[in-house]
Amino acid sequence: MAVADLMSVRRGAAAADDAGENEVVFVTPASLLTFPVASGAVTGVWGVLKAVSSSFGDKYWALLIALVIGGFILLINENARTTPPTKNQRLIAFGVALINSFLLAAAALGINSAT
């Protein structure tokens, strides 16, 4: 098994056929749903933006990036539903996404305690 095999996604007929070609990706929508990948994405995007311009050094950018990624994760989950959510389910999903976004921002900012 090569390293590229760990970062490849098989799509369509290629998934059923071992001779099919792999599409190499680093982050898939499914892997973004995991905390380590999502927090790494926030930290990585914020780090690149800070390296490109000093105006991105403000900590509010980490929160904004975390909210965007948290919203993206919410959309992934909503699109995976087979039935339309009720109003209460949407409200709960939005609340969970907001809490998750703040946890992603805390990870990117290195906050590990409430005091």
C-alpha cells in the first residue's frame, strides 16, 4: 500500500473496479466532519492567511474561518438527509453547528481551558 492509497477516493465505477483510477484528495467532505481535520483546516487556513498578510493576524479571523467551516459542515449534514428537517431539527442543528464552530476556533487559538 502506497501513501497515495491513503489519500485517494474511488468514485463511481472505479469504486467497484480495482483497476479504476484513484482521485487523490487531502480533505474530503466526510473527513471534514471529524474534529481533528476540521480544526486543522481552520488552523491551516488562518496560518496561511497570516503568512500572506499581517492584517489576518487578528484573532477574530480564526473565529470567522471556524464559523465558515462550521457552516460548511452543517450544509454537508443537511444535504445528507433523506427527509426534510423540521423547524426544531434545523434550530438544533444550527445550535450544534455554532457550538462546534466555537470549539474549532478555540482549538485554532490554543484555548484549552475556560479560565
